[in-house]
Amino acid sequence: MNSEQLRRLFTRAMSASLASPLLLTGCGNGGIALEGYSPPTCDEQNLSVRGLSPATQTDFVEMRFLADQYTTPRQQPLVSSGTPCETATQPVTCNAELESLSSEVGFRSRCEPDCHAYYLVTTRGDAVEAHTTQEALRAFLGDIDTTQEALLQVFADGYNLSCTALEKGAVRANADGTFNVVATKGFACGEGSNLTQYLLEVKPSGELRVMQTHILERGTKGCTVGRRPAGLRSDGSVACSDELGQHFALIAHLEEASITAFLRLRDELALHGAAVELQQAALRSALDEVAHTEVCGRLARRHGATPERAVVAPLPPRPLLEVALDNAVEGCVRETYGALLAHHQALRAEDDEVREAMVRIAEDETRHADLSWAIDRWAVERLPSAEREAVRAARQRAVEALRAEVSAPTDAALQRALGLPAPEVAVAMVDLLSRELWN
């Protein structure tokens, strides 16, 4: 299956949709009452470290992000408060120590098996310290007596906090000295996934108690666009002030995540001895996704939404079977359908800028789908029969999941602007691809 064959198949798949309505899911509503709650204090879309009242006052507090890129640790300052080494008797030495300070561990740590974490660094007089565990963070903060400290405790425990959407990030001080925090876990991207809202009580000791949960969003078929990388940590959701803005902010977020997916794929193809042509095609695909991110980001901002930056935790090189399984699901199924979807939008969108953008994206995504099938052919030839069957089974499970996604009831408000197929048409398109390609 090459790009030209895919185009012919896409043309046939779209022929049934020429007179169909176009639909898309809308925004979800939170289930937790938010009267009296305030949003987190954030700096540059990151939870701020301003507003802390630590057990021992410091001159300077900084939160850093720690990630392992294969075997090379990367550490990035995110937010800070105060003046580094302000009361130090030897400021040059203090600042040099602060600059060289690093850590291999942190709180909010995740390894699946890729690892990332956060930690705080502080200066007080000549002392420079790293606070790299939840226990160290609690000792540094002492009693939780400000809303920002309550939020930081929730963040350190692995919950997500939105800076802009109150239903996904909010805090309230209670009369008994405790705090209520609204946060989320998970993301709505694909069949079976959920973005779950949590109401948490934070006690002065830092202990957390789950008081209520509510599913805010379920996986949407908008996530069929692009190749999702393993280790995707961000959900791409933004405030629902404009549904077009929300849609393109999500797509821009996924396109940015796809950059990492293709760069990682390029490295893994080289590791497993794939032809240089396949490696170069993966690199070109990553560059395509850079352009797609810019285009979709522009469309999002046109409608008042700023896309969330994609956060993808690094992943060590995977065995060939894992590469083939991921490619079967994200490439041969989801990216192939995403290319078909883009062609449909290029024909059907009433918004001129959307239609123009999708013409370019559709061609690029068709090449990406072609690459996925080329990788599939290359990989399965090198796998034993049992592993080949595992790849085939994974592809079929992905097809069934995709069929369920695209058949979900949808909201008609965005149909003409975006040019998306109605659920019954989308199912017919999936079924045609299933008969003639995926089987």
C-alpha cells in the first residue's frame, strides 16, 4: 500500500459522505459545585511557587522539571519566586552552587518506563538545598496554611491543575483550616480514556483525602489525528469559551506530540537496522508535524484559544516488537484514518482557512500513513510468527476501538466549519478501510 493507492482508497471511502451532516463532540460540564473557589496562581502556565509560607523563610524558591532523555538527564527551571542568594555572605559561591545543583530524583515521579519528576531548590543565606521527595516538600512547607501550598501538595501527589479552567483546577480555604482542591487525572484521547475530576481535602499536615470524583470528558474521535507518542502526559484541553478554539487547541497539542513520536521512531528505526530511507521519512514526518502544529495553533488562536504545550516524558528505545505494535495501532490504524479524515475536511469544511489548512495536512498525513505501512512490512518480516500474530491482533483491536469512537453521539454545532463526517458516515468509512486495508 503506497500513497497513491491510499488516495484512491480514501476517494472511495469519502464517496458515501457527500450528502451527510457533519458533527463533533462539544465541551463537557463539571460535576463539582465551584462556588467560592479560586483558580491556582500560575506563572507561564505552570503552578507558581509564589504564595508559599514555608516553615523556614527562604530568599529564593524554584521549581524544576527533571526528565531522562534515554540516559541523559535533563533539568529545566519552570517557575521561581524571590531573589537567588539575596542574603548570602558569599553570593558568588552561592549562585555557582545553585547553578550546578541537580538531582536524579523528584516528587510527582512517573516511570512507565520513561521517567520524569519535579523538585524544588531554595536558597537561604549561604545554604542551597534541593527538596526532591514528598516528605522533603512537606518538611519544607511545614503546616499547609495557604491555598498555594495546598495546590502544591496536590500537584506533588500526581494530580493535574489547570491554570485557566476552574473545573480542572481550583482551590478554596475552609473555616477549619483545611483546603478543598479541584484537580484532574487522565486525559480524554481515544476509546476508553477519561479525564476525571477530583475534589480533594488537604489537611494542615499535607494529608490528602478524595471527597468526590466525576468524569469530565470521555475519549473523543478528535484524537484520531496524528501519531500519539507513548508517555504523553498532557491532555491538550483548554477552557471552553469557543468550541472551534478548543478543537484546534487539542489538535495543535496532538500534532506537537506527534513530533516527538516521529523523532523517537526515527531513532528506533536506526537502532533496529531499518533502511536509511525509512529513517529519513520519519524525520521528514516530524518536520511536517512542526508545520501542522503551527497551522492548527494559528487556527486555535484565531478563535481565542492558546494550545497547551505537549508534555511527553522520554522513553528508552523499545524492542522491535513494541515498535511494531505501536506502529500498527498509531500508524496503520489511527494515522491512516486521520489522513482520510483530513481529506474529508479538505473537501467539506466551509471555513476557508480550515479547508486550506487541511489540504496541506491531508497530503502530509497520507505520506505518514504510507510510511506506517512500509514500517509494518519491514518489521513483521523480522518477527517470529507468534509476534506477527500479536501485531495483527493489536491492529484489529485498534480498529474496533476506532469504530466505537467515531460512532459516538456528537454535537452538530461545528459541522459545517470543520467538515467532519457524521457518526454513521465515519463508521462506514472505517468499515471500508477495515474490509480493504486492515483485514
